[in-house]
Amino acid sequence: MIFCIGNNIISSLGFSTKENYEAVLNGQTGLSSHENTFGIPEPFFASLIDEEKLNNELILNFKDEDLSSYTKFEKLLLLSIKKANDEAKIDFRDKNTLFILSTTKGNISYLSDEMDEKVYLWHSAHKVASFFGNENEPLVISNACISGAAAQVEALRLIENGYYENCVVVGGELLSKFIISGFQSFKALSQEQCQPFDKNRHGLNLGEAAATIIYSKENKTNSKIVLLKGAIRNDARHISAPSIEAEGLYNCLVAITEDVDKNDIAFVNAHGTATIYNDEMEALALNRIAMQQIPTNSLKAHFGHTLGAAGLLESIISMQALQDGIILQSTNCKEIGAKHEINVAQENMRTDKSMFVKMVSGFGGSNAALVFKKIDETLEFSDSQIFRLSDSQTIIEGKLKDNAIYINDIEHKLEDVSGNILDNFYRKEKLSYPKFFKMDNLSKAGFIVSELMLSEAGFDRETPKKNMAIILCNRSSSSDDDLIYLQSIKDKDNYFPSPSVFVYTLPNIVAGEIAIRNKIFGETSFYISEYYSKDMMLRQVNNVLSTKSIDYVLFGWVEALKGNYEVELTIIKKS
């Protein structure tokens, strides 16, 4: 349990939590139709932040600072963090404070063939943390659409396990031709305001936002809200479609409601994208855990889907509603249209219950759920049951470097002949997984090494593994794939964005591919770091093994950039 001591939202509806919350209460939307925007030949419906107002807010809040070297994305993060700390008033320079950034694509609008470091997510995280005088290595989470929720799970673990006293969790997303066209390629966008859970829904809208929550071990601001529990699980089914059994989300809900009285849950804030498959999957998950009668809402008709900021923004609005004793309506749901029973809130209601659940899902089979609680002033922070890595053992190690793969130091040479070196190795080793050839190089590199490791360690890939997690990181995110996709949408006269290319512009897909192949239903997470710090990764491993349902973690570094491959993986077991 950790205390929310400060928060902020910047969106098309306002530049403070209060503005955004009151806009939602009044039924306002920031969504509108946009034509001839970002060089996209088709119109789209989305929420965009007012640039003039943003510049005015920056001048007002940073009048003595030179922000000329910061990108728009970075300025948005700086402003949101500063406003959140106007409430929390913590010392950002304190070594016991960590900055955590969640985003899917960050500075992707700056991407070009002459790409430099400013498009790398770790670069923005460093600049933001340094601006506020924080010298700790910031944590960057790029876990598709669950990033904002996953970042909060990370803050919970880091504080409960005694690594830090405060975590500044900030998420942000700006729209661009890259992002809009990607979702257009899946035919997922609605040309009108989205209608989550409605029988006549036509798809999702996208939105821009930044949101910040400052979490602390101590209730420094007499906060009334705590983050009680969080969980991340993988569907292990498909990289771009939700599970038809809702397996990953159901497992998340099981994890967070253990020891929680469901009668105390006021409402569920769903992901609620207004796509047919997402809404059906969420309804099924709630039925499987017998929560289908709990009022459920979605906020997407107000903000659109804000991607890496969504889990934070929607948590903040829901926190405020719970604190005020309100269940917000799920706007635009006039006639519920789901095969499975779900109690969609169709008007604002009063409640005296003390908890709410936040659900999110995303590409790569990723799912996350959080449970928040309204508290009285006497409640104090309590440590979790802390697991330490001394109570674990290394099962196997694998590396890909200098055109060779090493499994526990036994060399498997890659054949340097014409064609893709990873494809050649797949054929040489007589691996059997035809889906391999549709993968991008990042996924292929992680797949091949993990395939040999899991086989050598004796894991049966057909046996479901709810007790195994995957934690990966790299430096470049998915930069090679980003450039490939950029080339595919450059020519407006031959504009055919490809979903099979776009999906691999999310770095967490490599973890999803490994999970699908090996039926790994535990947590999957992806981090971006300037270099491979095994100490940082072991800290994350320790946090994951602290959850009693996880016994094994496959973790490490997976990089594929400009034809160079570097993989360093380890499987560790809880003793």
C-alpha cells in the first residue's frame, strides 16, 4: 500500500486534475474531428492539446527557465510533474525519490533516417529527471497500452520493498502521423465520438495527454487515497488481439482481489476502448471473477485513448470520483452491447463504498489491474513481505553476441551466409515455429535465445506457465521497426499503413512472442535503459519474485539495431 500525495492531468479538457475532473462530471469531451492534420489523407476523431494554452502554461510555470532544448513531449512531462508537486511538495533531489516514465512512443514525431538520441525514450527520461535535480537512474516502461498502469505497479513494489520512499510516476503521449496511421491500419478508429460498451460502437478514438501521480511511503498531504495492489499478466495468445478467454485480465483480477472484499468495490474503471473485442474481453473477465454486477465505466469518450498516459489519467479521475463518493457514468453507452453480462454505469451515481478497480489491456498480450482504496486519516504504510534474491538460483544463461549464441557458455555458431543471419540460424537448428518468419528482428533475436534456453532447461512449451514472468529491456526500443514503418507511410499518394509492420513498433512485442510460444501467462514487462544494468534488472526481478504466484523469471537485455544483435538472458528460480 502506498499513498497518492499529488497528481496532475494535462489534456484537451484542461491543465489540472480539477479542470479535467469537472469537465468529465459535466459530460464534456475533448474529442473532435480533424482533417489535413499530421499529413494524414484521411480525417480522424481525436483529442489534441491546445498548443497555445500549453505554451502559456509553460511560460507561467517556468518563467525563469530556458526550455528551448526540450521537445514538446518533454515540456509536457515537465509541466505535469511540476503541477503535481505543487500539491505533494517533495524534494525531487532526494536520493530516495525515483522518476518513472511510461509512454508508448515518446518523441516518435522526431523520427527520421538521420535519427539521433533525442527520439530514444531513456534520453527524455534523463532530461526530465535531471531538470528537477534527481540523480537516480530513471525507470522507463514501454509496455504498450498498459504502460501507465504498469508504472504504478512498479512504484508500489519499489516503495513497499524499501528501495525508495517516493516515486514520481509520469506518463505522456502526443499524437502524430506515425501513431494515427498505425491504428488506422487496424481499422480500429471511429470517425465519431467513441461509444464504449455500446451495441453500436464503431471503434476507438486517440488522445494526447500527460498525467502524473506522486506516490509516497508517508502520507505527507493527508491523502485520502492509496494504491492497495496491482498485477500484470500476459494472455500468451496473440500479439495484437485480446484473449478470447480473457485469461490475462482474469488472472490480474484474481491477483488483486485476493483478500479484498468485493462488496467494498464501488466501481470498475475499464479500459473500455469501444472496440468490439476489447469490450467483450473485459465483460468476460468480470464474469469469470463474479464482478459483473459491479458498476463499470470507461472514460475514453472524454479523452480518447491516451496510450502510455491512459492508465495514469484514468486512475486519477477515478480516484477523485471515489473520494467524492461518485460513480461516473460511462458516456455514450446508450444500449449495452456485450455477449457477457456487464453493469455499465449509464448515469452518475452516489456510492459509500471504499474501493475501485482499474483495468487496462494492450498489444503483446499485456494486461494490468489495480485496486485503490479510500482511507481514514489513521491508516499507516505497511511493508510487504519482502523477498530477496539470495533466496533464488540461476537456472540457465543465454547470450547472443559476435554472431554466436552461448547457452551456459556452450557455443552455437550463427552461419554468416547470405540472408538474415537469424533466419539462417533458425534453419540450422531445425527449430519448428512457422510464425518465426513474420517476426521483426528484435523478436527473432529474443525468441531464438530463449528457445534454446527453455529447451535446455527442460521446460515443456506446451505446459501453461502461470508461475513464470518475462522482464526485458534494451536501449533503442524498436527503432529499426520504427524506421521501416516510417518509410511505409511517407508517400501520401501510396498510403497503405500495415498492421503487421506497425505492431512491431512496440518493443514489448518480443516478450509477447516468447510468452505465446511457451504459454507463459505470468507478468511480461519491457524497460528502456541507456545501458544494460544487471543490478537494475535484478531489482525488478526481486520485485516480481516478491509476488507469491511467480517462481521463475526470464529476464535480460534484447537489442537489435542496424543489423547488430545483442542478447543476454537469464532464467532465475525462487528457491
